[in-house]
Amino acid sequence: MKLILALAALLLAAPVAQAAPLALYTLDCGLIRQADADFFADDGAYKGQAKELIVPCYLIRHPKGDLLWDTGVPQAIADLPGGKGPEGVEVKRKLTDQLKQLGLAPADIEYLSVSHSHFDHIGNGGLFAKSTWIVHARERAHAFRPTARTDKTTFGHYAALENAKTITFDGEAAYDVFDDGSVQIVPTPGHTPGHTVLLVQLEKAGPVLLTGDMWHIAESRPARRVPRFNTNRADTLASMAKVETLAKSTGARVVLEHAQADFDALPKFPEPLD
């Protein structure tokens, strides 16, 4: 009996292992240089202006698994001379090399989600075909529509996701990735039919909104500018209002994914925001 009591006392005194806190890592997944950014605003505001757009990826580490949000432009561009590809696209560091710094390979990533299926957000999607892909039903249909399949250069980089384990959700309600409110995928259609943004509730830094292509350029946000190539202008404006309301109600830090200043304001990889 004394031995049992002694063991019980040791167990009670032993520290309880704590799950690692939620953390967000910002990875450099490319750069796009546009000589004429006219198509980023249908009011002609950027006509003839040159713009540079950073292309990030985000790794959200949760006690229940890792979520990769957006995958950047195809990392194979890094193997080209100077890391420069067509149409002003550059890749200096491969996504897989950055993950390796954290001891991770693509097969280790439990969940994948992308804000939408444009090449600079889903360009390495096929590398994560062993992950569970979480995607709005409208965006999955958009990604695999007949015209998308004819774009052999872009489609081939994510085609493997068609047979990946997939969780689809529909409607306008947010999808709660880990069932605890800490990471939510929020539908914001307009740029594409199933465009989404990601709300991450960090313990120290507080809520952060990763806004995909809600706005490409910082000035577009206050001016409510809509790119010429968005699929639906009215939906875009409604989604902008939805994101602003969400940011205000949660007090979230709004991150414009393609804005260099927002990228630079986040901790430099491999340091996390937590």
C-alpha cells in the first residue's frame, strides 16, 4: 500500500506535457513583377504602373496537425537560371527546402487549403496530394472545370489533388479546421467562385486574417478596387465588406498576402508568429 501511495504521489507531482501552442510561419514562395498592373483594377488606377507582388505560403502548426495555406508559384522555377521564369515570376527558395528547415516533408503535412486556384496560390499543390485538401465546393469545381484542364502548364502542377483525400464545404459559413475555433476558412467569393480567407486565432499575437487575393495592392483596400479578371464584381465587393466586418468584430490583423510591407511585418522564417 505504501508503494502504491508513493507511486501515486510521483504521478501527481510529475509535470503534465503541454501541447505545442498554435503557431503561424510565413514562407517565401515567389515574386511576381508586373510591368503594367492595369488588370489589378477595373477603374484604370494602375494603368501603366509597374508593381511587384510577393508570393507567400503559410504553415499553421496546431496540436492536431499542420495546415499549409497557399502553396505559391511552382518551385521548379528555382532551378531555372537566376530562379527566373516567364512573365516576371521568380523563385529564390523552394517551398520544400523551407519546410525541411522545420523537419518536415510534404507527406508530413496533414491538411492543405488554398485561398483559390490561381497558379500563384496552388502552383505546388500537387506536392501535397497525400494531405487532406480542404476546399470550398465552388472552388474545387472551378479548379477542375474544362477550360482549366486545357492549361497544361498550370493544371499539371495541381492535377494530383483531384484524387487526394478531400473535405469540401459549401455555402457562406466558415469551416472550422480543428473544431476549436482557432483556424477558420471563410468563404469570400468574387475573385474566383470559391475564394476564401483564413482566420487564425493566435494565443499571443491575437487574430490574424490571411486574405488571399481579396486585395493584391495595398491601395486597393481603402479604394475598394476590383481586378479586371475577377469572376464576379458584385460578389467581390460583398466579400470585401464581409472581411472588413470580420476584421472589426474580431480585432484581427489583416494581412494582404501580396503586399511586401505586410510580408515584411511578419516574423522572418523560420521564426513563427504565435
